[in-house]
Amino acid sequence: MRTMNSDAMNIDTIFRALADPTRLRIVRLLAAMELAVGELAQVLGQSQPRVSRHVGILCDAGLAERRREGSWVFLRMASSGDATSPVVEAIARLLVIAEREDPGFAYACEDDRRKLASIRTAREQTAEGYFERHAGEWDELRRLHSADGLVEKKLSEALGDEPVGTLLDIGTGTGRMAELFAGRAERIVALDKNLEMLRIARAKLQHFPADRIELVQGDLGDLPFAAASFDTVLLHQVLHFVQDPATALVEAARVTRPGGRIAIVDFAAHNHEELRTRHAHARLGFSDRQLQDLLRGAGFTARAPQSLDGKELVVKIWIGQRRNIPLSTPVKERTA
């Protein structure tokens, strides 16, 4: 049980953490966007070890949190579910007022934002370079299926006017789906296993408010989230890369709230065997019967799928609603 003294000590720790101009600047920067420690050091014009010490003090006080992606460590403001979040939100508002009222602090923050612009530009250039290297491969695949814009329109229509709530975008890739639903969702977590893709997504999504979109490295077979954390779960052109779709959907169901929805966009069953070797597809699409069985076995009630015909690869949209029952053992797939 927490005591009055321990609560007071926590508040004391928070205010001690803020008793430094550099740490105040860091809090203002993290309110704008998630940043790697090296990026913070670049903006602040200080050595990385020194910035790491400041970051450690903020994290120990519960004002910020670290997240590792390979050899990089990213920083963001404490999440909304953290015990200190009301204090963090109040401090963020106070610093906005301080910037209006204190010319010296305002000058430092404005200078930091100018340098932050170069970080954004560097991320965008990295993304452009990646697209240039892989454009040929993606164009080859796109020629086989419906236009991306049409797929996105049909997906939005399939989800209807119901609130999206908190959205988990599994296998976010370039972050396009997170970008598409940013205006509809209360909050988005964009997850991908691939570090390079996360960096591409970060460049695409960096202009959205830092508290609305979170990027996380993780595996769809072992999602790093508590049960019933999301209202909507999305797998857009992801499931055909998965060796065991049944287990992946059970894990997706675990993090979906009762009554929440899952949306799967993928290919109908096809015979393009070359996609296994040229694009690392583990599955040659899915039949409606396969997907509906998989959804039911994972604890979802499956709706009638929608189909986007007209190309060699037919794109389909399957929607499921999470039932309020214990998860069953993953079903064996049917092949027809």
C-alpha cells in the first residue's frame, strides 16, 4: 500500500527532475514527437552521454519512458495509462504557458524546434531512399491487384460509422493504415517487427501529435500488450506472410476488447506460386471458408466478406467482432 510519504516523495522526485533547463526543453520536445536519444542530443547540441543522464532522471521520475528498437533507444512522454499521467499532462500545459510568458525559455524552445525540423527532414529522406530502392518490386505486385486507393476506400466503408476507438495496426509497414485512420481513431499503436519499416513509418507519421500515435517493435505472434487493450485491430496485407495464421489471430483476439472488431485485408486464394519466392509470401491467399473458420476459432463472429474484383489478385476484406467468451484452441485450417 502506498503511503502519504511515498506519494509526497514521488511528487518531490518529479519536481526535482524538472529543476533543470535542459530537462524542461526535453519535455517540450517529447511533447512534439518521439525521438531517439541521439536525435535529442543533436537538437540540444549536447553529448549523447550527457543527454542520456538527463533522460534517465526524467524516466526515473515517471515523466518519460524509453523503448528500444534494435540498437536505438526512443523516448516519449509517459503513456496515458501511467500513474503519473495526470501530472505529466498538467506539466505539459504549464510549459506551454511558460513558453508564452518567459522570453528566454521561448527562444530556447523555438531554436530547438528549428533543429527538430532537420530531424524530420532526415527521416523523410531515409524513407524516400527506401522507396526508391524497392519501388520496382512494389510496382510489380501492385499491377496484379486493385488500386491502393480503392482498397482503402472499401476498408473505411467496411468499418462503417462505428467508432474506431483505440486502434492496433499490426504489421504497419510504411504506416499508411495508421495515417489513413488517424482522423478516426482516438489513439493508434502501429506495430511492426522490421526496424527499417518502423523508421519509414515514423517518417510518415511524425507530423501527427505524439500522444495520438505510438510505434512499437513487436511480433504479431507475441503481442507486447495487455489483454483487451484495443477496440479495433487491423491486419492489412499481413496475414499471407504468416506461417501460422490461427495462432496469430488468437493473439489478436487476446488484445481485442469484447465487442471490438478485427479487420483483415488480404488476397483471396490464388495460384501465383512465384509470390512465395519473389515476395516471401507464406500463403497464396485465403478462401472465405478458411478465414471465417480462423476468425471463429479465435473468438470472433465473422461478417460477410467484401471483394474487390477486377485484377489477377482479388483483394478481400474480412471483418470480425470479438465475442465475450474464453478463447478456443486454434482451429485447423480448411483448404477450400
